[in-house]
Amino acid sequence: MHQSTWVVLLLLMFGEIAILAFGGFILWLAGEFGDAPKWTRLRSLRKRRRAQ
């Protein structure tokens, strides 16, 4: 294989890993892997208090 083929394959692999990591981060923030982080709940509570 040519060197450019390896470069393209590496870029695709790193892109796929980055997309999966970003998706996992979004799911973690949504609380899909247990409890959502505390700071996201505190932020939503502050918004509710301001609306009242």
C-alpha cells in the first residue's frame, strides 16, 4: 500500500474514535450511564428558579 493510503486510514480511524467519544460524552451528560453529573442538575435548577 502507498503511504497516502495509510494516512487516509489513520485519519478515518481517529475521526471515528472522536465521533464515538463525543457521542459517549453526550450520553454521559444525559445520564444514560447512571446518574447525570451534578453540575448539569444544578444548572437546570437555577434556570427553574429564575423562571418563577
